[in-house]
Amino acid sequence: MLKEKEHRATNGLFVLLVGLAVLAMSIIGLGAANAERDAVVVAWIILIGLVCFAFGGLFTVNPNDAKVLTLFGKYIGTVREAGLWFANPFYVKKRISLRIRNFETAKLKVNDNHGNPIEIAAVVVWKVVDSAEALFEVDDYQHYVQTQSESAVRALAQTFPYDAHATGEIALSTHPQEVAKGLQAAISERLEKAGVQVIEARISHLAYAPEIASAMLRRQQASAIIAARAKIVEGAVGMVENALDLISQKSLVVLDDERKAQMVSNLLVVLCSDRDAQPIVNTGTIYQ
């Protein structure tokens, strides 16, 4: 694999000033030359041509840009330092951006770890760190980044479920940090050969596919209701236990097992009901 190597180019400003001075001198010399002395005229013309040809070796590098130099298909090196530079005029100088870039993948429809169809998209933040690999190891590094990122998103969606159904299970919807780290690692591994560094990758869109969205919504609502009911029952049992203990400690009433069972039943109905209880006042004895 080709790796980036630094090319030390000549200061372009110095070459430009020298070239302009030689060009001015050549024009003045050509104008003052005797037309009958053809050899002198030709020499001045050749010198002007050489200076103009040498100007073709001047090139600029903008901040966060690089110029990759090749000669007849051979990689010469890369100039990263910003400024005006001079190199062999025969060198082909190709610009490549080193700026941070980002793009959002299309909304992909895939099956999660449990076989449920979902829609998922991701945002990938990346930059080129090795210009030689980016230009020579892949055909089009920008298209390569997009294709491999979408492939990694598909693979990630098939690895995790949309919702967690067990304690400690990592899911796409409930563990965004863990999922983002896994996605970044997967994309980085795929793009390493293209000289690209992945700075950040995160899920930007996540939803059930339209054909199962309503059913999954009812399922989530049912799960939430069950969890809430379980918490209510747990609290109600604790309150009933405390009430019986206080009655027994303070010796307010002596209750047999049948009356305790009735009291527990009544308290649980009052505490667990989703509506306000309607009390019935007993005007007789506790047995009538």
C-alpha cells in the first residue's frame, strides 16, 4: 500500500521574483538586440520560453489542503504546508482537501437483531489523513466513504435489537452512546485502507418500519403499563404490610385471619385501582 510521504518543495515566492526579473531582462535584451544577429534573438526568445515554462511549476496550497505530486504515473510526494511553492513543471499536482467533512446516509430499511424491520440513518464526520491512500488505494474515496458507511450502518442494525427485552441488553433505542461507539469503530475499520479517519459517527434517524410501527407502539404502551402496574402493586403490598404491623403494635383492633384477609383485599383494591374508591359506611357491627 502507498503511504503518504512529504515532498519538500522550493519556496515559490523566491522563484517567482527571480523568474520575473529574468523575464524582464529577457524582454529588454530582446528589444535591444540587433535584428541581424539571429542567434542572439533566438537565445532571448528561448530564455523567455523557458521562464514561462518554469512558471508552470508554481502552485499554491491553501490551509487544510494538500497537493499530491506525480510524475508520469509515479507518486513523488505530498505538500501540506500552506503557501506558494515551486516544483518540477512536469509534476502533476492534484488537490485534495484535508478539511473535516460530514454526510448523512440515506434512510436504510433493515431488520434488527430480532427480525423487526426498522428504518435507520447515521451521520458520519470524517477527514482525509493520508492523501496517498485516499487517491491511489481506492477509485473514488468520497464515494467509498459513503458506500462503506452505509454498509456499516446495515451491519450494526442487524447486530442489536431496536428495544431491549432483557436486563443489560444493549439496544439501538436505549443505548445511543454504546451504539455510536460501535458504529464509529466499524466504519473506521472499513475506511482505514482509504486513508480516512472517522471522527464521529452517530445514529440520526431510528424508527420502526411503517408496516409495523402501530403494532410496536401498542406493544411499547403495553410494556409501560405492565411495568407501572407492577410498581403500583409492589408499593401497595408494602403499605398494607405497614398498616397491619401498626395496627398490631398499637393494639387498636384484634383481627383474626379472616378479617386480616378481608382488610388486605380491601386495601389492595383501594391502592391498586385506577379510579377513586367509593367507600361504604357500615352502620352495624364489623360482622354485619
